[in-house]
Amino acid sequence: MESPLLFFLILTTITFTDPVHSQIIYPSENPVPLWGNVTIISNTNITLGTWTFDNNLLALIYPGGFCLSIAKRDRFIYDSSTSSLTIISAQLADSGVYKLEEMDTFSVQVQLSVQEPISNVTLSAQRTDLVEFNNTAVFVCSVSTGTSLSYKWLASDSEISTGAGVQLSNGGANLSIVGLTRSDEGPYMCNVSNGLGYEVSPPVSLNISYGANNATMTVDPVKYMYRSGSNITLSCSVESKPTAMVQWMFDGVNLNQFGLQLHLQNVKKNNTGTYTCLFHNTVTMRFSSDSTVIRVMDPISAVVMSEANGPAVLDKAFSLQCEATGLVDSIQWWKNGSRITPDNRTTFGNKTLTLNPVQLSDGGLYMCQVFNLVSNLTSDPFAVVVNYGPMKPTVMGPNVVKSGNTATFNCSAESVPPSLYQWHFNGSVVSNMSEYTTPSLTKDMSGEYICMALNTITGKNSTASIMLRVIDPIRNVQVEAQMNLAVEGHPYNLTCRVNETVDHIYWMRNGEKLNPDNRTTILMENMTMSFMSMQRNDTGNYTCLAANAVGNMTSKPFMLLVNYGPDTPVIMGPRAVQTGGNATLRCHAKSVPPSLYQWHFNGSVVSNMSEYTTPPLTKDMSWKYTCMALNTITGKNSSASMMLAVVDPIQSVEIQAQMNSAMENYSHNLTCNVVGPADYIYWMKSGNLLLADNRTVFDMNNKTVMFLALNSSDSGHYQCVAVNALGNMTSADYTLHVIYGPKMPTISGPKAVKPGSSATLSCYAPSYPPSFYRWYFNDTLVSNMSEYMTPPVTEEKSLKYTCMAFNNITGKNSSASITITAIASIKNVQIDTPTSDAMEGHSYNLMCNVTGDVDNIYWMKNGEQIHQDNSTVFSMDNKTVNFMPVDRYDAGHYVCMAVNAVGNLTSSAYLLQVIFGPDEPIIHGPEFGEAGRNAVFNCSAASMPPSTYSWWFNGSLMANTSEFTAGPLSFNMSGTYTCVAHNHVTEKNSTTSTMLTVIEGIDSVMIQNNLTPISNENFTLTCRVVGPYDALYWMKDGMQLSLNASDPAPSLYITEDNILHFTQLTTQSNGAYQCVATNKAALHKSQQYKLLVHYGPLNMNISGPGSAKDGAVVSLNCTVDSYPECDFYWFLNNKSSLLKIGSVFNFSATRGQVGDYICVAKNPVTNVTMTQTKSFTIENHASANHITNKGAVLLMGLCSVLVHLLLL
């Protein structure tokens, strides 16, 4: 070391300050391996100070030099350029505090540790064969080399903590475990570490003996009671190491069975008892056992059911008895496959089922099912028939019948056994059958017809009746009108004349039913239709329909014509005509009958026609022309006038511009030159009307347009239009180009690109004529085009490009610049979510994790961008979307898109499912149900996941499905039905209820008719309904018949109560008809009634030749339009001799067959006959000179005589 005196003198002159934290020293590594090198680095170079080690001076530093401790010079090196200190071949003694101080400035220090590396870690145990709960395990961990050691103990890769029987000693090198258990077998390892690293010992495991304990016996199959003959397997298991010995016992007696299973084959009652398995561990000397009780019983062998006290009778007591062979624990009773439960009518005895009193619903197939602990057996079905009745009969038949017809009545009454029947009229028995058909009816046979039903078993009878009315049909109906003509504005009457009894009269106009209004009244029980004030739209064909209970008839149409007018005339013709031309004026006025017309000009009549053509016009013929219309019936007239102008035409129009160029910000004029008279002039620009403003002024009655200061927007196509009364003329297009520019350029192109990519820049500046362009980079010209592609842009560099636009006419230029930056693209985007479910009403968030630079993040749901609102909040620069709270409508597919200047990347879709509900259920089902039928209810509730459902009625569970069918319904099933929806995730329930009222049902609906439908005749269908109903309507071909006046179809139909009247049948009436009766619960349709209208014959025709050669076969075919098909009869020349029956008549042509062939067609239903005649002749065969008649023969004879005379 240097002279101590020198060090002392230096140190006494130095004053050190407190540590300053902006200067630091730090070792190149810490801790340092034994014999390794380390440098303590300073971030500040000092000129006057010291290095010390554990407060011992190492080096003195002064301006221009330093002095190092002699003892450390061989291994310590000081670097004066950095004030750093290096230690060579570090020793354990070099561990300590190193401090660097600069006089009056700072003092900093660092703790350095030199450590020896760890090697050869071993682990040993005092004993490895141990017994659970009895022994203590002791482990010792040792190393060959290493300092500053720290110990960590591991068991099966998990760190061991002290406490609860675990103790560490000898600085953590020894481990003791007291009260060993079977889970402490290991393997064990010790981990020894210091600042340089760690080493783990090889594993050591323990062999721990335990048990026997927790002996468990299982039985296969598991039953409380076993059927005799069964096979049973008993299996035992135990926790034990080493394996324990096993022994089996029955009721405490050794069975000499030593396996883990005991098999009992074909067990009997004497096998009932306690079975035990006993385990013994010969190492731990411990025992464990388990037991079970086996019970054996014989099965039931036979079951028979019988009546206890006779058959079932309505409203009396009835019992069934069930007998079984074998031990019986319980009996269940079944009816029609459904289990019977006791109620106030149904009771169970020891072996009996009693119904008191019996109801009709008790009929069915009964079975009894007998049970014991090992078997059950069901009897054969036993049919129970309930004898009852007769109930009140139902009588079917017409209430009204046409005189001369018969009526058929049907009587039925519910009864078991079936009833006998009698029909009574006026106190006499008229039939002993359920169906009774009257003889031909007269009016005195109207009255009450009574049906009596009798049950020979119950001895009861019941009656019901039907009232029958016999009525004559309507035979004549006609419309009568008053004598004077119908005139608009005057009253008028029509009367419907009917000779027979009538129930209703209906009026129709043009086939549509008429109803009274404020102008039209129907008087005298609809017989008279009175018009208070006729209107022209009252014109039409009027008919009246008279109806009674057995039919209807419609009058022939009466054509009512309303006279009116004339209205104010309408004049058609030109308002202006060219001088020398003609004008045609037309006049028309609405009027019935049509009006007469006169034209007047200057007080003179110039025409008596509706159309008037003037002579060649002169300007003095301009004036008012008047048309007068006159109706000779109403005595009224009406006039209208029009003004006619005679003018000269415009001949030409053109635009003239000033000579100088149109320069922006300078004035410019356009002038419209017109040849011919013009009333006014207007200007158009590019097809739109040009209007004056603060820069655009019109002069000389719009002849000149002046632009005070041109703007580039004034460029365009100009036209001027000259107008007079005769027409207008438009000039040719004049194109105005305003010279301007260039304006400030617009640069399009990217401001950022990927590193190594080029950018394409486009420059545009508004200008006329178009500009020239130049691109500059760093004041250097790089392009003379409007579009420029840059060289590849390097990373982390911004480049500025400038575009200059130049107009060589205006001599002006303008510039703009753009800066391009290289930015890397986004690498990855994904959505992270919380581990918990999204529960409605709670907060939830989604996070967008992005790899790479990002400018903006956007969120989308189901392809549409999400925007923040009062429940959806974005945070962390849109990285996180927070639902506060989340609700069901937030469910959907979410993606986040990260965007920077060079592109974007979208995450994979994340499906967000929101757990909610159930909401209050919605029940779809009827409010009313018919007794004896079913009612179907459907329940649904909004829920995620979907709810499960249950149905309840009067506190009882009815179904565990969303759809529930109640029925067959009885009146006691009216009440409240409740649906409960349950969500197994939210553990919530929600309920709603609906009321069902059971009403008496409609039993049957049928259509009756006893007439044949014939075209042009009236026809009636009657709907018979058994059971109460609220409304009734009719259908045709599956569609409801519309009976509104606005529908043209109803002209065919008129309804009256349950009767459908057809006002004259046509083939349009054909179709499938149904009547529909409705109540509050349902609608009931009748069977279809197929209506086919009988008509014809019509359109008769005979096809076939009118002549044929002698001997040829001739075929004549007679056809008609008819339903059903007609019968055909053939006659020749007269109808005295029938030739053939059938539509086709074949014969051989002979002279005896020449004549008129007559075909007669007869419809067998309508009884209408139609006749058609066809003449037939034989074709003559002669020489080439064919003579066809006597006149020709005479002419030939005369010619031959004349020739002879000429030759004389």
C-alpha cells in the first residue's frame, strides 16, 4: 500500500456529500461465480474521489491519475476513462459493499456476492418401509460443493410446507414427517439453490403399508327383495397394502369362501339372511368388514277380475273384484290404459273397485294389476258397459216443405241397449221406425210430429218433436213502373207484383242487392222501391226476388233509363291558329237523350253541329266562339265559350356572342336574335331555366344576357327560347367555355404505405384549358405527368412530394404537397372474454387484443358497426367494449377490426350468448272447449338456454312438455290452467295462466235439399244444426261466400236464417257447398254438398256430309251442350218413323236415303227438347260433259238446233 501518511493527508482535505441518486454503479453480474471476473460499472466518470470495499480504501482518484491499493493490484483493475473497477478471479472474500465517492458531489454503493456453484446433490432416508400412522419418515439432503445454500423440498413435484407434522432442521437440509399416511409415499426430492443456480437430488420413495379399512360390499343386481330363482353376485373391496386376506360368512357362520366375489345361484327363501366379508392385513395386523341382508320371495302366479254384484247401470252402484294367487302387497286399477285414482265416486276395497253412482264415462276396458316386492301381474281386460237411456231424442228433418212433396224425419236417442221408436201425429201412431216418410203433403198436414224413444232394459222413454209447415211455391214475380219517364231530380217508383204468399222481397240493380239510403226507400214490406230524387246513376236493370220457406223466384229485368242534362259543354280545339289556317272546334255535353248543338260567333249562328270548322282565318276573326247544347226531353240548355287567337309564327332563333374570349372575372354578353313576332324570350343553360342574380343580368326584354364577372361555373350549353301565342322556337346550342385556373391542386394517394412498397400519387387542379403537371421531390423534378409512382419507401422515413399545375393560357400555376410515411401492417387480432357466462342484468366485457401498431379499433355485431350508448361503453381507446349491463339483445356474432394507415385486420367472430329468462310465458290455446273433445295449449317463454315447461290444473301436475292436450273435456274441467317455465341455468321460474270454459258442443251439421237443380230455376239449400250455435255461414269450394253488395258474386245468393237461396241457377252455381256453424269454442263444417246444375240441350249441331256418291257409307253425328247427357232420336223427312236412337247415325247412300235428316235431343232431367235438320242428296255420275239440272239439258238442246239452222 502507498504511504499511510500520504493517504491520511489526502483524506483530511476531502469532504464528501450525501449520496446523489442520479449517479449509479452496478456489477456486470451479481452474484459472481468463484474465480470468475466481474466489472463494477459507473455511469459517471469522476476526477477526484475514492473506491472503498467494506469501508476499506481500494483506490484514490485525483485529477490526472489514480492510486490503487497494493494488496489488490494483482486482481483489481481501475479504468480511469469510465471510473469502473474490475475484479479478476473473484474469491469468496471479495463479497461485500463496494462504494464510489466523488468529493463534494456524490456517493454511491453496491453489494457484491461471490458464491461457489452447487454440485452433487444427494438425498437419503433413514427407513423406506413404514406403516401408516405408526412411523416417522426422516430425510437428509447433502451437497459436495456450494455456498449460500437454500433448500426447497418437493413431494410428487409439489413443494412441501412446514407445519402439521412436517419439520425442517439443520438449516433446511433435514426433513421429518410425523404421522405418515398412504398419500405420503412420494417420490421426494430436495432442490438446493444459490444465486448462481440450483440442483435437484434424485428421487427417493417410501413404501407405506396401510389398512385393511373401508371394506365395501356391492350386490348385483341391487334389490330390496329378490325373486326366487334369481342369481345374485356379492362383491367386496377394501383399501389395503399389502393385499388383505378375505373370508365370507352367512349369519355369522364361516362359508369357507375366500375370493373377492360370492355367487348365489337359483336362490330360495332359505337363502334369506346376512352375508359378511371380513378382511385381514398381516403386516399392519388390522381388520375391516362389511355386511348386507339378502331377502328372497316367491312371485304372483295368477290374476282374475269379475263383477261383484251384476252389470253397470247409470246412477247406480257397481263393483269389480280382483282375485290373485300368491302374496299380494298392493293392487292398482286401470281403465282404457289409464290408472284409476280414488275420488268422491271411486273407492277401493281390499280386492274391490266400487263406482257409486255409475256415470256414462265409466264404460270401458278395466284391468287390475297385482303387486308384491318381486313381481306384478295384470288381469285380462274386462269390458264394462253402462246401460242407460234413452236420452232426449234428436229429430232431424225439414221444418218447411212444398205442398205435394213428402218429408222424411229421422229420430235418434242415445241409449244402451238401442231404443225402439214410435212417430205420432195428431194423437195417432204413424210409424214404428226411427225414420218416417210422410205421404204427399197438403196444407192441413202442417203441425207437430212427435218421436218417442223406449229402452226395454231401463224401462224409460223420452220424446221430442218437430214442427212442419206445408207451403205453396211462388209461381209469378214481375216489376211494374209508373207511366211517366224517369227524369233526374224528380221522384219515381217501382213495384214488385207477387201473386203467392211471400216471406221476403229483395231488390237488385244490375245483379247487386239494393239497400235503402237517404234517397231510396223500400215501402210496403219491400214491395215498392221509391226514389225521392232520381239520379243518372240510378239507370240500370232492376229485378225483384220473392222468397218463402220453400223457394224463391226472380222477376225478369226491368230497364230503368234516367233522363238528364245537358251538363255544361266541354269545348275541344286550339286556342291559337296561324293566319290563313282553319280551326276545328268540338263540343260535347253529357245528356240523355243526346243533346242538339249550335255554334255562335259575333252574335250569329255559324253551325248546328257539335263539330265546327272555321273558314281560313284572318286576324279580325280572333274572338269568342260559343257552343250551346239543348235536351228536348228535359227542356234544358247549357252553353260554354272559348277564345281563339289568329297570329303569325316565329321563323328563326339564334344566339350571337361578343368577339373577345370569355375570361374568368371579366364581363361577357350573349344576344338572342329572333325573326318573327315574339311575346317573350327566356334563356336555358344545360337544359335548366337561367335566372338573374348578382352576376347575371338580362337586358332588352331578355334579348341579352350579361355576365358581369364570369365564373368557371358559367361554362355550359346555352339556348334562348322565343314564345308567342302560336308556339315557341328554341335556338341551337351555344357552348360557352370560361377560361380559368389552375385552382389549388388536389392530390389523391396514400399517406402511409408498408415498408418497401411504392405509392401512386395522382394530381388534379380545376382549369380550362386543362393544366400541365410537374412532380418535385427535395426540389428536384421527378415527373411531368399528373400521375406519379414513387420508388419503394423505406421503414421509419417520411417523404414529401410536391405537385405543380400550370395553365399556359392564363399563365398561372398552383402547387400542393403530400407526405408519405412507411408503417408496418397489423399482425394479429383476437377477442378475449371473461371466464364467466354473460348473464342478463350483469356487467360483461369483450377485449380486442392486437399485435402491431393500431390507429383505431372498431367493433361490429352481426356485420354492423356498434356505436356507444347509455348501456354500451368503449374504453382503452375502443380496445374494450363494456355492456353495462348486458341484455339479451346484445347476443350475436362479434368481431373487432384494428386499423392503421396501411390496412386493417379483423378478428375471428366470437358468438356472445346472453343467459336470461324465462320471461312471462305466452299461452296459445282456446278460451272455450266443447264437452267430449280435446283442447290443445302451447306454452312458450323467451329464455336462454330454452326453458323446460310444466302444466298445472287445480294444484295437480298435468304435463312436463310445452304442449299440453286436455281432454276428452267434461264440464268439471273448466278452470285455470297454469304453465310454469324453468331455466336450469338462471334457476328462475315464470308462470302464466289461461282460463278454459267447457261448453255444450255442436253434435252435427248437415245440408238438406229435396229438389233437382235445374238451370234458370230458383233453388234452396237448408243447413240443419244439432246443438247450440252462435253463428252460421256458407262456403263454396273452400271459400266463404261473400254477401256484400260490393261483390258481384252475391247476386247469385240470398241468405235467410239457415237457408241459402239461389236466384236463378246457372252453371256458375256449380261447386262444393258447406255450411259452417260456430260457437265460442270451434267451428263445425257440414259434409260437402256437390251442386251440379242440370241444363240444356244448347248449341245443337249435326256434323257429316250433305251429299255422297251412291253406295258410300255416310255417318252423321249429333252433338249438344247438356248436363246430364241427352237422349238422341233420328228421323227422316218427318217424325213419324224413328230411324235410330243414339247420337251417331250411319247408313249407305242410296236414292231412297235422300231427304232431310232430323235429330231430336232430349235432356232426361230438364225435359227440354231440341231439334236440328240436315239435308242429304246423292251425287250423280255422268260423262265428261256433266249435266246438273233440267235447265242445262234444255239449253244444250236449243244450242244444237241453232247450230243446225246455221249450217243450212
